Amino acid sequence: MRMVRLTVLGSGSSGNCAVVSTGRTTLLIDAGLSAKQICLRLESAGYSLEQLDGILLTHEHQDHTGGLEVLSGKHKLCLYATPLTQETLLGNLKFRGAPAWKLMNTGSAFDFQDLRIECFPVTHDAVDPVGFVIADEESRLGVLSDVGFVTNLIKDRLRGSDSLFVEANYDAQLLEADTKRPWATKQRISSHHGHLSNDQAAELLEAIAHPGLHHVVLGHLSDDCNDPDRVVKRIQESLHRVGVKDTRVLCAERRKLTPTVDVARRRVSLAVSSGLVSHQQMALL
């Protein structure tokens, strides 16, 4: 059965890049790792640069676009961006090969092969940052990268997602106690145009969680101001509070790829009822 799958190649302050794939389509979400690392991690995940059908860009910051210049010299890129993001990148980057641009209208959806893709506005200190909902007939993936404040529109767009890839950048107590960052940097991180804290991510999930939520993949964790065990516990507590107990919560890795996850649970109930799959087999799926 075809299904949307998510593989995070790397996620953190130094670089962000993920693969969304079906049996027919392979897309990157951002390209903030080095071109070398993107190619190596694609290969480790069972993909190749030549397989890519396009790159969806959330915004123009270096940790989301840093690999584009070199990648454009290795392979003809098709970049999906809003007009303001395209304009900024064309002014900031020296592409080694001219990419093909596909412009997205914020708040609108478009069909791409077997996927329906919608971009929606988010608050961050970029020119036109967006999140995504990526869906096929079986699966719905919500993607929320750098964002400082969760709006009602964000909640509305992400509701009903089978899986979520959501930023959880910092723990408020660890950020406050951090001695490396000046006060102004801490203010920027925690502002409405900065990044999501663990508490904010948990509040979002508590608001939109449902029994069918399969995976929550937490991204963009700060090395200094967050802790994977702490944030997973915080998210699980919020999910359990609203009666959602079967969701798998994991943190995306910064320095290596995160194992591929199926966006939706496999629908085997009909096969079980017809005797094609036993209950014992179903338990292994």
C-alpha cells in the first residue's frame, strides 16, 4: 500500500532537511545541511539526489537553505517557494546551476503528482515563512518548522494530521539558565517571531491531538537549551491528558538521519475481518 513516509535527514540549529516520499514522489523539505551531508544521508535512507522531484522551502534562513548553492551544481533543482522567499534567495545565494522555480501562494494548496500540498503562514523572523500540510489519499502530514507563536490558523491547518513534524526548540528553564547567549538573543528566541518552546509545542499538540495521531517527530532541538528526554516526557504528558496514548513521540537527530516513519497507521481492519490478516499479524504491523 502506498503511503506518505517521513525521513528527517537532520534537524537542529546548524541545519534542517527532511524527505517526504510515496511510491511515486520524493520531495525534500528544506536543504539546510551541507550538500555532501544531504547526499550521504539520502543514500543511507535509500534515496538518491537524482530521485528528487523538488524541494519545499519553509523560509530563507541559512539553516534551511545552506545546501542549495552546491546542490544546484550537482542536480537540476526544482524549488518550491513563496515569491518573497524566492526573491530573497536569488539576492543572497550564488546558484551553480539555475534552479527551476515553482512559486507557491501562501494559504493555497496545489496538486503535485500523487500529493496535495498546502502552505500556510507562520510567525518567524523571515520574509514569508510557511508551514506545510502534505497529504495523499491515505495520509496527512503536518509540518511546522521555525515559528514563534501558534496561531489559531496553524491549529486549524494541522488538525486531522496523521503525523506531525513540529519544532520544539528550547526548554524555557534551560534557556533562562543558559550563560552562553546574551539577553537579546534569548528575547529573540522566545519572541513571537522566534522559536517554539517545549511548552508551546505541548500546548499545540494538546489542542489538536486525536486518537489517530500516529507519530509526533520533534525537530530543531537546541543542543544547549533542550533535552530530548525532557521534551518527549512533556509532550507525552500533554497527549495523555487528552486521552491520546498510542502516539509515538520521538526527537529528530541533528547529526544523523532519523529512521523513516509511516505517516499514518496501516489500515488493516478490513483484512482482519475478512480473515486475510490474523490478529497476531496485525499486532506486528
